[in-house]
Amino acid sequence: MKKRDYFFCYNINVSKFMAEKGIEFITVSQDLKTKKIFSLYFIDEKFQAAMNEYRANKPK
């Protein structure tokens, strides 16, 4: 597996949306440099479909 197989999510709204879709994160952690919290997801077909839906319907 490569880094491109994972999605580092720093947006709480995206994380909530993924949870609503039944997509579980691998872990939640803190970036050592920025100190920001992120959720880590494996990018598979289900994740990608949910992300496409989120992007299509997010407020402008």
C-alpha cells in the first residue's frame, strides 16, 4: 500500500459525513508539525463514492 491509498481528513464535516455513510476511519491522530487533528481513511470504492457525493452536495 502506498500513501495515495489513504485519505488524511482534517475536516470534521467530512468525517461526520463519512460516519453517516457507515465508513469507519482507521485512526484519529494529531499532525506533529501543525498540531491539527485528522482522521485517516483507506480509499476504496465505497469511500470514493461517498467523497464524490459529499463534494457534489457540499454548500458552496
